[in-house]
Amino acid sequence: MADTNGLDDEHGFFQFAGGSESDSDDGLFVAARDRKRAFDVSQIDYTPQIDEDAWFDCSDDKPVASWIAEHTGLEQITYTVQHMYFGRRYGRAASLCKQAVAAYTRGKNVRVANIREIIDVGARAAIHDGDLELAGWFYDWYLKCGGMNPGYNSFQAYVLTRLGRMEEALEQHVLYLEQRRQDAEVWESIGAVLVSLHETFEDRLLLRLALGSFCRSFAIIHGCKNWRDTEIAVRRKRIQVERLWQAAINSARLLSLPVAADDLSLADDGAAWQKLNDGVSIEPIPPALDSYSASLAKSLSWVATQLSAKQPSDGAANDADDEKNVTEL
């Protein structure tokens, strides 16, 4: 007759080591050292599915409509378009993204935000491929994803700039900086957008704001204490400040300001930048904005208010995360 007080080690649910019929703990549980068993790992037949293998890429084997409907289809397509994009196969990436968006949104009650990343990659790939019409198509779908955060505004500004919609791009840059004001690259982008707008409106105010934006970008970079001293970090900083310096010098010349020669050795010279900054006067509320649209006037007023202050505003959560103030390395 079976022992009903214990557990039969043949029942299949629990296999307690030791085999003792004792009710004591020593009969049920053994020390870890006694449970160790030698195992030849060479007997394991397993090949890691690393990204370089593109194991997830079924674009040549399955119709996108059926692929995206599979349990992990959406994730595999996302991996695939990312792999294509970073492999600089921009045309293929953009094409697959468009097919995926069309297939996914054909369903009922779908949440477009679920394919935000595919739309993002598609727009960037289309821009790199020179297909601005397709980039605009992705942009329209991106708006349907919804959301309000710095990344959302940054993406819109990037695409709108490439589409030549500068007023809207400036608005998105401002919305971004209202949340994260200590971002050197965005201040640089604002300067570039303002220079472009000057070509349309021929207003010296835009050039003054552009030069002020380039100076603000350098001030953020120069004041950041988190630059690493590795070769790649030093090189990255040098490229960034030299690009800024050239843009600032060009703006200063358009304003007929006295500037030094194109000496890139001055690019990281705080005194040289201060001289440029001192040469441009910016009022908190610039006059003569009535000639602009309400949205552009609002953006210009915001930029002017920020630049008229000696230091960036303490708002927007104070941007305590300094490593996000400059290009991340």
C-alpha cells in the first residue's frame, strides 16, 4: 500500500532530491552543492539569433499583410526596417515601412501609435532616399499617433525642416525647448531655420535671432561639464563647435558685423564667441512682428525672450540631466 503521508516520487509533479522517506527537511531539500551535476555544454545545439544574421527579416518570403498579422510579425517588421535603415538601404526600408503602415491600418479599431517606430523609420529613410513626397506621407500618419513629449516635437521639427516647412519646424523646436531648454543641437537647428526664413522675409531681426541662437548653442556646449576626454568625444565636440562657428560667422557677415577671418581655431574660444554675442542686440519683445503669421510671431517672440536673458531660463524641469544638453556620446 502506498505511503499516503508522503509524496510518491513517481507522481510526476514534484521530483524531490534525496529520496529519503523522512518527513524532516533533510529528506526533502538538499544543499546546493549536492544538486550540482556536470554537463557538457558542447552538446547544446543552439545558434544565437543575433541582429547581424537578420533572422527576423522575412521580407522576401512573406506578404507584408500576412506577416504583420502573425503573433510577432509587427516586432519582426520593426527590427527589419531598423536593420535596413542602419544598413543604409533607405529605399527598401521606406518601401517596407509604407507597406506595413498600409497593411496595419487596414484593420479595424487599430491604434496607430503601435506603429509609431515604423512610421518614424519610414520618414527618415524616405528623406535619406530623396523621396520627400513619401516623407510627407509618413509625417501625416505620424500626427495620427498623437502624443506630447520632446521626442515627438523633435521628430516633427526634423521632418518639417526637410520638407521646407520652416515656420512649422520653428514652432516644433520651440515646443521642444519649452520642455528641455538646455539642448545645444536644437538651438543650433533654430539658428539654421531662422537663416532660412530670412531668405524668404529678408528681415534682419531673423538674422540677429539666428546669431543669438548659435551663440546660445555654444554657451550650452561650453558650459557642459560632462564631455568625456576620449578621442571620439573630443572629435565630436570639435566638429560640433566648428560647424556652429562657421554658421555664426556667416550670420554675422550678413548682418555686416565686424568678424574675424574664418579661423576655426577660434571655434572653441569663449572670448571670441562672447564678442560675437555682444555684437547682436536682442529685445525681449521684438517690434514689428505684425507682418508675420500669429504662430510665427509667437515663436519669434519666445526665442527673443530666451536670448535676451543672460542665462537660459530655469524652467522646463531645470534640465538637471546635463548629459542630455549636448549631443550624446
